[in-house]
Amino acid sequence: MNATPFPRLGSVQCLDSRGLHRMSYAEWGDEANPKVLLCAHGLARQGRDFDTLARELAAEYRVVCPDVVGRGRSDWLADPMGYGIPQYVGDMVTLLARLQANEVHWVGTSMGGLIGLTLAGMKDSPISRLVLNDVGPKIEYESLVRIGQYLGAPAHWATLEEAADALWVISQSFGPHTREQWLALSEPQLKRDGDGFKPHYDPSIAVPFRAVTPQVAAAGESIAWQTYDRIRCPTLLLRGAQSDLLSRETADQMAARGPRALVHEFAGVGHAPTLVQPDQVQVVRQFLLGP
């Protein structure tokens, strides 16, 4: 068990279209534990989002929380069009090989859920339990428009508190948080920029994101449903009851087809639950460690 309140930090080299890049990760728990839990974050977030969940599960798992390339401590890609699910899945396969993880439980929020969904639908996938946090094969296009309004926009804040306030303006759909909880979630989102702070991600992740049209989204949805239908592992779908990204209708479909996901909704939350609140942590814990 990891007795400290802070994780070990590591990295792994991964291949992309222009060469190699480094993907960083935070790791909790006993590194000799064969039970591996991988937690993958959302579009403009980073792996330290899962600190609370990782601390809660470090006694049972080796918990690994990567910064997807272009975010957090990881390198940025030379080619912005490389920012996409195929690259991210390849990077995760490289990470799992580094960890020598033949079997893994997966918790993925939004984009991190799509990475897990894609990997879980592959032949001989190592994922044996899957938690999809407020995401599915169909993403409501209006939510992409909303996210695109702030993704990659230049920003600079004088203090951590000022940055946290600004991030809260675009993150209220995460649901209620105490000031302490929000500051803990906000600090890893920032990097030093002269006499202040800026977002801790490559603004160029917005380039392929903004290239998504309704037609492209529809084609991606068709492929994603085919992948979802191939998943055979137990699957838990978390949904913010007020989510604008994952509709109730899509959640119902996910419960009826493919792995027939168990669906749990959180009241008073939109996109997406942060898995910081005790009730959210408990739902994930019971699913991962239950029969």
C-alpha cells in the first residue's frame, strides 16, 4: 500500500507519427500488486483529477493515472492532428506493457471513457472491468459546441485562486464542490507562466476537436456503437443526471445492448462527475471490488 498522501511519478516513451513522445503518469499503491486500476481523464484535464479515488483504492490496487499526451506533465505532439483516440489507445497499450499488466480495471471520464471503450472492444482486450464516466458511443453535438467555446483559448491568471475561480465558471456542471475540493482539482490544471499561471495543456488539442462536424460525429458514433457492442466485460455507466453530453436515451441504449451496462445517475451533476464526492467514490468502489 502507498502510505504517503502523494503518488510516485513516472513516464513511458510512446510512438507517434513524428517520432517519440513521453507520457507521464502518477502511481499509487503497491507497485508489485498485480491488480491494476487505470484511471483516464477528460479532454482538457489531467491524471491528478483522480487523486481522491486513487487514495481510496490504493490498498486494493496499483492505481495508475496517466496524463494523456498534450496534457499535464506529458509531452505535446508535433502534429496537432495526432490528438485523437487512436493515438491515445496506442499510448495506453504501451503504458500497460510497461506496467506488465495482463489484466486491468479501467475508470474513464469523458475522453478517458472513450479510450477505455475502444480498448475494451478490441480482441483479447486486457480490460476486465470498465467504468464509463458520463460518456458513450453517442455524444450530443451541442455539448461539443459548448466545450469548443473555451477549449484552447489563451488564458493567464495571477494567482491560483483567480485561476480556480475562472475554471469554476466553465465547470459548474461538475456539481457542487467545497472550496478545498475545487482548489485541489484546479492546482494540477495549471503551470507557471511568468508571474502567473496558464492551463496545463497544449492549446493545439483544440485543432482536431474543432474540425469535428455533425457528419464526422455521426460517422464516429456508428463506429463507436459497433465497438461498444463487442465489449464483454462487466461495465458500469455513470451519468450526471443533468449531463448535456450523454443523454438519458443513450444511457438506456447502453443498458440494453453490448455489455448491458449497469447505469447509475448522480443528481445535481451534469458533465461530468469528478469522482471526488464520497457517494461517487463508493459507487465506483462497490462495482470494481464487488462480485
